[in-house]
Amino acid sequence: MPNHKHHPFHLVDVSPWPILSSFSVMISMIGLIKWFYLNNNNLLLIGVFIMGMIVFQWWRDIIRESTFQGNHTLKVIEG
């Protein structure tokens, strides 16, 4: 596959964060239901913690792409 760019935009690489965040939302929702019915919020706290870690790592990747790899050109920054 050639590396020719015919546009000024950066196409992101495959990322695990969208699917992992959907799993953490599912864990949080199951934990919320468990908290409402069984008065046990352990699963909810685990889901929220996992979501926080995913958000942190996802933004870390975005900052790395823009700062260190230089993928955010002036056209991308301006929108």
C-alpha cells in the first residue's frame, strides 16, 4: 500500500480504545443496575475506574499523535 497523501488530513490508525470504552460503559451500566437492585456498587466503581483509565490513555495517544509524531497539520488544527 503506497504512502501517498492526496489530502492534508491525518487518518488515524486502528485503536483499541473505542471497543474497550464500550465494554467499560457496559460494565458501568450493569454495575448501576446491580447497585439499584442489590445495593452493591463494586461493579459500578470498577467500570468507572476502567473508563477513567481509558480516557486518560486515549487522550495520551491523541497528544502523542499531534505533538511527537507531527500528524496534526495546520489544516487539521484549523478544521
